[in-house]
Amino acid sequence: MARGKATAARRRGLGNRIIIPRRKTSELNKLKAIPYKDVELLKNYLTERGRILPRRISGNTARTQRQLREAIKRARNIALLSFSEGYVSQD
Amino acid sequence: MQGYESVFILDPNATEEVQNGLLDKFKAIVEGQGGKIVQHAKWGRRKLAYEVKKRSHGIYHLYYISHAPQAIKALESQFRLEEGVLKWLSVAVDDMEAEHAAFEKLRTHGSLSQTLSER
């Protein structure tokens, strides 16, 4: 299988490089529950603009990402996290 | 023990007496409905992530309330009426003691993100 891929890559002019996808993991996956009050922890999973990082970047499992989403939403609700960052009002 | 965790933010511009008055009132309401405030944790003054009712700071409080649906319902309707409450959030928790312990740990030892990256 890997060989097939390598030849296909070579045909596309990618040289002899064989790309082995590295499985990303997130530290959050180890937690039993994600605390919504831990602002510093949640901030690691937000962009500068305050958006939630996609799990292809963070390496969270589907389950963890769901829990993270709820935790972030709770934190936003009680003003521990903002809904968006960097917006400057025009008035 | 199963129960509720209720976070609420008091107006920092309110005087100490007014704030204590509110806390007494909340306690009476919860107990009047057959609930019990198992733990009351004071998180203290924090900067809000966004302005609420023109306030940039708030006094955070946490209640751990025994499993009594009427009590939490009554408390939330009171929160809605009080001018001195900026925001609140109530969630059901499976283990109040564990949640409280986790919160105290967060407050004394800081964020979990440090302990996680050490491992």
C-alpha cells in the first residue's frame, strides 16, 4: 500500500519522499472532564480571534472536542472567555 | 454526591452590605425550597472577558447546591430579578465534592495546562 502511494507521489513529481502521516494527539484527550473554569487551559484551544481550533489542528478526539466545545461555550457565557477578540468598534 | 454548581457574578459597584444581603437572600431562597448550599466558594473579583451591564469587572461566587430542582429554579428566577447579579450559570454535576476539589486546586495551583504539559 505504502509502495503504491510512493510511486503515485513520484509520478506527480514529488520525488522519492514517502509521506507518512503523523497522528497528532492532544493533552486534553487524557482528561476525564474538561473544566470550563480553567481559562488558561481553554485558551490553548482558541485562535487569537477567539474561535475554537478545529480538531485537525489540536488533535482532539471527537469526544474530547465535543466536551471542549461545551466547556468553551460555558466559559463564554459567564464572561471568562470572550465570544470574539480583536474587534474594534467603529463609533 | 449529585447536585448543582451555580456560578454567579455580582456587581462590583454594589457595596459590601448589598452583596452580603444578596448572598443571605439567595441562601434563604435555596433553603426555603428544600435545597442546601453544600459549599460556597468565593472566587473573588475578576476581570470580565467582555463588558456586562457596562461593568468591566465582577465578583465571582460559586454555590454547590444539593440536588433540589425547585431550589435551583427559584434561585435562577431570583438571579433574573436582581440588578446586582451580572451573569449566572448553573450546571448539574455528578460529584459536587470532586468538582469543588477541582476548583480549589485550580485556584491554588493555577491552570491545568501547566501540569498537563509537564507530563
